[in-house]
Amino acid sequence: MSDTSKKVALITGGSKGIGYGIAESLLKQGYRVAITSRTQEHAEAAAAQLKNADVLAIEADVKDLASQKKAVEQVLEKFGRLDVLIANAGVGHFAPIDELTEELWKETIDTNLSGVFYSVKAALDEIKKNKGYIITISSLAGTNFFENGSAYNASKFGLTGFTQSIMLDLRKHGVKVSTIMPGSVSTHFNDHTPDAESDAWKIQPEDIGQLVADLLSMNPRTLPSKVEVRPSFPK
């Protein structure tokens, strides 16, 4: 039987990249962890790679509120509680505005912005009950705009604003909310293939995992509401 005294974290998009790095870190800290992916196959493959009995693999689509509510129900059925939401799932489509299609715009906004709203709404009752923590994974693109980034910038600017606003909504309920805004991270994002040599200068997924663990371990009186993180050395 699962130990219901151990805290539980739900990580969207946890089957690879930053989400997987966060899962690894939290398991080391003694958390029970649920990871979601758009396919059960990918979620289960990641769970098997983590090699820990305290991992739950869930197929869920952040673009669908009902799917997110079902994911939370599965977490509660398995672990009996939910303390931490890591809203990590995201996509990146980059094109000049005259080439950016309606479909790419919609997928970017629906995943990176509306998807976080749905994840928060689905988890919020449990998070409030346990005076838990919500962490969103935004980007430096959430304050710094760039060419060909209209959809991605809009989604991450919106996500940063959304997170800071709900931080003010929820702190009176004892819920902490932070957003992490990484620069270049070595992941499969935007069809990139991570390479140990060429990506050595980048932030690594485990670095974001360590940052999440540090945030969760801080004294309750202290709330780093927005954390920007960059590679230490230029490319």
C-alpha cells in the first residue's frame, strides 16, 4: 500500500526533457510522482526508466480540461493526495507572422497558456486543501521577445503574467506559486536532439529539477515568485 504521508507531485509533460529531470529530482527528495504524456506508451516508458515504485504514468492532454481532471483523479486513486503541480508541458512553433498558420498559433496558445490554466483548475482543490505548491515552467521568452517568436512569445508572456496573478490570488490560502523562466535547456524541444558535447554549455534538465527541489524546500515564509535562470557561459 502506498504511504499516504509522503507528498505527491503531478508533472505535466513529464516523460522527457525538463519534466523528466524534475521527476528524477523529486523522487530523490522522497516525493511520489505522477508524470503525464500525450500517449500512455511514452509515459510508461519514462516511468520504467525512472525505476521507482513511486511513479505513476498517465496519458493526458493539457489542452483538454476533462483530461486534466481525469489525471488528477488517477493521482488521487493511486496516491490519495496531491501537494504539488508542475505545469511543464509545452510546445514551440517559430515562424514570421506572414507564414505563421492559424493551426500553429492555436496549438501554441492552447498548450502553453490554456493548458496551464486547465492544469491549475483541475488540481486546485487538492492543492488548496494541502496548502501546496504550483510551479509553472515559462521561459526567458516570457519577458524577452524575438523575431519569428510571435506565437511562442505571446504564450510565454501570457504564462508569466498568469502565474504571477494567481500567485497573488492563492497566497492567502497558504498556496505558494512560482514560475521558472529558463534560457537554453538541453532537451528535445522544437525537434532538437540533445547532444552531450554540443549542448554542454546549456542548462541541463537535472538543473531545473534541482531548482524545483530547492523551491519546494524553502521556508514557507519565503516565496521566490519568478525565477530567471540562464546558462553560466555563452555558447
